[in-house]
Amino acid sequence: MKVGQTYLVGQRRSVVGTRADGQRRAEVVDGGDALTSVDVDMPDLIADPELDPAGWLWDVRRAPGPTLSTVVILPHAGGSAQGYRDWAQWFGSDVSVLAAQYPGRGPRYGEPPALSMEQLADPISEALSAIDTPLHIFGHSLGALLGFEVSWRLARRGRSPDTLYVSAASAAHIYTPGAHDPSQLDNAELIELLRADGGVPAIVLERLDLLDAVIGACRADMIATHRYTYGPARRILDCPMIVFGGDQDQAVPVPRLRRWPELTTGPSEVHVLNGGHFYVDDHLSTVTGAIRSRLPSSRQSPDGRLTEAP
């Protein structure tokens, strides 16, 4: 595999594509069963290099005009910005929808991966501090812990997010790493962990050409998560916090999910939905609806999609 040609994106639906002569093709793995080749439109990098020179934030759907608010998505371990491109359809044209692009995947494939939460949180919070619209941060799994760290850094700059949404992760102050250090596992052992977690479709785990594209990013993200510590100082946010999780998530028992509100003085809600670690795949309308309800112009049509505010 040549650096920069192949990239893996997606949550339970993954895309592995090859760019050639400016064209983008992708193999789409849907639910672990189907594998098809399709044309895809990948998100554009934020155009202003002064805002994000390193390419940490991607436009999932570039807003055509002025925006009233910004939604930022922090992916799970092994995830990438392209995997959240479907989120754009749930928000109006006056909402900027951005997703973080971690190094070591996608068009950042050739870059050294981040191996600690600090290496992710510092540059992302730096990029977000330049955004002047109301900021809503959603993080799933690794992204939830990262969301807390980014929000803490923004608060210290006097730029707290308007709301932090954390998903499928134990509360940061009670987080404990798993028994196995991903940095000490060989590929076969790491694959078994991924298989048990259910975060990568079975068809990817069974095909070496697809697995080659994802294993490095997954290992780096799992190392960063394994090394995470909340620290000895008590750190409390002041923004609203909305918590989501699955009632069948073996990695994150519901009691650990319910501890998140202890980390903010702002109002909080906890929503436990049916499903496992990637419950959000079956509840995207519910999750995005909770975010939309806190945006200044959100309106929902009868079919769940967004209609423009008058």
C-alpha cells in the first residue's frame, strides 16, 4: 500500500478508497456484510490556513453562507472525519459541521500518529479557539475523553463550549485503562481486541488489504486512550453536558456513564439508549436531535430531517 492512497473511514460502516488522477473510489463495508465500490465526495479542509494550518478540522459539509453555530465531532478510536459525513444532513445550512481528522489516516496517512491525549487535545483546542460562533462538541468513546480535555483547554482560554456531548465512555475522572496495553500487543492480539469491541466490521478484520489500512490508526488511538489520566487536580467544567450511551455496552457500564455530570457545574442530562458501544448507528436521529434542540435555528421535519428556520 502506498502512503496517501488508501484510507479507512467510518464507524460500523467503513470506507476504504484509492485516489487516482483526482478521482475518489471507495469500497463501502455496511454492517459487516456488503462490500461495494462507489464514488464518494470527501469533505474539504477548512479553507483558512491561519485557522487550522495542520488540517485537524474538516468540513463535513461546507455551509453556503454565514453560520450561527458550529458542531464539532471528535471520532472514536480508529475513526476519521469522513466516517461522520452523514451527520451533515441532520443540520441546517446555517450550522457549520466539522469533524476532527486525527493524524495517521485519510489524507493525513503519512503523518506520525498521536500517542497521547495531549497530542490530540492541544492542537484541536488551538484550532477551535479561533471559531467565534456558539460551539457544540460531540465526542464518541475516545472522542468523549478528548472532548472533555478540549473543553477544559478552551475554558482556560475563556472560550468554554456552549454544550459538551459525551458518548460511550466512562467519566474522565473514573476512567481506568484496560488490562492489555495496546503498545505491547502484536497485530493478531490487537485484532482480537478490535473484534471483541465490535468497532470494526468483520469483513475488514477478515481481509488483510483492508485491515492494513486501519490497524495502525486503531493501535495509536488505543494507546492514547490506554495512557489517559484525568490527573490529581480536580477539574470541573461550567458548560452544559449531555451524556449518551448504550444499555448493552460491555466496555462502558451504565453506572460509569452516569458519573459524567460530576464533571460540570452546568446543567446535565444522561440518555441511555438501546444498543452496544456503537449504539449511535441506530439512534443518529435521536443524538443529532438533542444537539439541534440546543442550536439557535434548529427545526425538525416530520421525517426527522431538518427544515430551514424562517
